[in-house]
Amino acid sequence: MADKGENLVSEYFSHLGLDARKISEEEVKTPDFEVYNKDGKLLFYAEEKTIDESDFLNDAKSGEVICVPDSSFNTLQKKFRTSVQQFRSVNEHHLIPNVLVFVNQSTDVNFNDLIIALTGKGIDTDGEFVAIRPVGRVKADHQFVDLCLWFDKDELTNGAYVSCHTRHTEFLENINFVEID
């Protein structure tokens, strides 16, 4: 499933006129891609994380009835924190932007769940942010991810700047990923 997600991300960046070059797998975990412009300048690192139904089964066997608390927030936070470790391995001083791309193949989560997992806040019926849950250790990792892109199935549907007003925000805004609501 991850290969499908990586192919989708690579094709998406190519559609934007960018060259997403796969980073070879090593003993040290690295992001999936170095992304270059048409002149061969490294623009940012990108990591793809696929989310599918198996992420929420907690090793249950087929046909087994399970009863577990909602693990979506923990799953999303774990994928985020793993990505931060991968970005740090190649971009320790965060000299260029890091872009995390979620490819959601599950009906169990959506972009709002990601926002809650990263901020602990959700939007109520009046459009106000309200505290829902603590975010824990993931908050310290916000500074290493500049932008999260969210694909539902095969389409980019949302994006969010994780740490607004960083030295990389304006640069990424100029790439024009697309109109993101």
C-alpha cells in the first residue's frame, strides 16, 4: 500500500513541475523523497505516510471481534513522530523545508482527526476551536514539519502549515501546491 502512496505523491509533484527523487533505503530511516525544481535545486524533503484500515486493527485476526478505544489520534501522532525522526536524519538543522504527505485510504479518519491529533483542538458547531485532548510529545515535534498535505484516496483535499510563520512558510506558499481549503 505504501508504494501506491509513494507513486501518487511522486506523480502529484511531477504534475506541479517538480522532480521527486526517491531516497534510497538505508539502515537509518530517511524521508521518501528529495524534491527538486526544474533547475535541479533541492527545494524540500517529503515523507509519505499511507493510512489504511490495518492501522486501526491492533493486530486483530480476520473475523475477530475487537473492542478498543479510538486509536486514530495515536496512529496519526505515531506516523507524525516517525516522520520527524526521518526528517531529522537528513535535515538535522532544518535548513530546508520538510513536507509530510498523508495518503488516507481509510474511512476511519479524516483531515480533522489529523488537526486534533496535532493540536488537541477541534472545531465546534459555532466554528470555534475547542480543546478536546492533550497532544503530549508530538507538540515538541511541530517545528520539524512545515507542511502537511492530506490526500483522501487519490485526491489532495487539504493541507495545513504545522508551525506557521517559520522561515520556510513563505517559500512553501510560493510553490502553489493548489488551492487548499
